[in-house]
Amino acid sequence: MDVLAAQDAFFLARRPRKDSPHTTAAYRRDLAGVTSLLAQVLGCAVAELRVEDLTGANLRAAFGLFADTHAKSSVLRAWSTWNQFLTFCVAEDLVPGNPMGAVARPKTPPLVPKPLRGEDTPERLLEAAAEGVRGGRDPWPERDVLVLALGLVAGLRSAEMRALTLASVVGRPGERRLHVVGKGNRDRSVPIEPAMDRIVEQYLASCRRRFPQGRFDRGSALLRDRRGEPIGRGGLEYLVRSCFRWAGLHDRVPSGANLHALRHTFATRLAEDGASASEIMALLGHASLATSQNYIEATARERRAAVAGNRTYVSLSRLPQRE
């Protein structure tokens, strides 16, 4: 059997899992990227590759080339995708064993939360956005505030924001919540307080003024671009970066975080204010409790409490103060 046919069979077998389009696209990129390098290693066309060519030695060479041009996280993701694909091939008796054990992979880096730096940064960011400091030909402060708030008080990822529709805001006044479809199509419900409910209503009113002929049925996208179309990934990232820059807070954003720093700030503040790992897991849609626990450990709340309980601190506090 040729490799491309085996990959088609792999995706066909995964269909009952109902993977998100984003997940499927990522898997296809990982398989296609290494497959093309495997063909390069063997000096043949991709269409000529056979499952018999999927040996440890050949895959080591292909992944070596892949690692030369990709970040550690990308190599890890591709390794995982190929491990799943070859596990499928073993189950289907296409190969005698999974050769991925012979392919080195980078160590999984520990999750280090990257919240915004500065205790007052979230408040200053929201205030600046509400005042319309973000420049441009057509300021839209109502949308800027809503996007920032979806990250800072609801903890949404970029893809989750873009997937929101008008039907995602559910519940009675005073008891509103967001219905969010997260990674792996895992649903979660995030409560929103009246202040956030008001932000949503102000934004929707601004949409109706801007797009009087637009569709506002329950299936319509909540977040829109300046043409009234669903906002794209790049547009959303640019919006958030611009808010940081115009507010004069770009130096408080951890490198590589941008929009995701809003989510990390939400989670970190939850942990600082005493939320449990299970509560953080439910609100952020984590698949693992260990991921949520990282935010609690990052705040060092328990360690600070342990140090404060040191009896020597009592003596230290009683020492006379010298002018």
C-alpha cells in the first residue's frame, strides 16, 4: 500500500471522532511536511512512497530535516501526529511495528504561564480601549473592549472567540453565560457578570449602526471585521497588538504571547484569588488538571503562605526599627 493511501485511510478512520477542522488541517500539514522530506531522503516522488519505506532509519532522516527548519513545538506536534498515524498502520496490519520509538523528539517544555506584566495592566488596557485610543481611520472602541474582555474575564482562546455566534450568549439577564466550543470540540459554559453583559450589548448596538443591512440572526458570527464579515485570525491578532501599542503597554506583553497573554492573565488572577485547579480547568477548558495546576504553582501562593508561617518572621516583625 502506498503512503498517501494509508494516510487517507487514517483520516477516514478518524471521522467518527469528529475532530475539529483546525485539528484535521494540522494533522494533514504534519503528515504532508514529513512525507515530502521522506521522499527527498529516498530520492523518489511522494506518490511512489510505500508503507514499507516507513522505517526507523528513514523517518529519523526525514525528521532530522524537518527539525532543521521548524521550532521545537512544531517537531513535537509532528512527532505526535506520525505516532498516531503509525499506530493506526500497526492496527491495520500495514506495518509490523511502530517505528516512531526510534525517532528522537524534543523534551516537552513545561507550561510557563505568560500573563501580562504589571498589576494594573489589564485595567489600564481596558480603560484605554474604552477611551478609543487605538488609532486608525475607523475607530471601533466597542469591539476593542469586547475582544479584550473575552480574554481577560472569560479566558477565551483566539479560535474560541472567532467561533462565537450570537447564540453563544445564553441565559436570563443577570445570569448570562457564554457557550464556548473549545479544543477537541469540548463544550464549556463561562458565566459572565452584568458588566460583561453590558459590553456585549454595547458592541451589538454598534454593529447594527455600522451594518444596518447586516444579518444578526442567532447563527451569525459575534465578532466582525470592518466590512461586517466574521473576523479572521490575523485580524484578531492585529487588533489586540494594536490595543497594546496604542495604550503604551506593549512592553508589558510577554514575548510571543499577545492575545494568549489575556487568557493567561485571566487564569493567573483566578489562581491568585484562590480558585482551585478544578475550577480553573472548567473555566478554561483544559483537558488535563495538571495544566490548570500550573497556574496555581506559578502564583507561588502556597509557598508564600508557608514562608509567612515561619515562626522566625514573628521575631523579625518585633525587631526595633531604626531611623
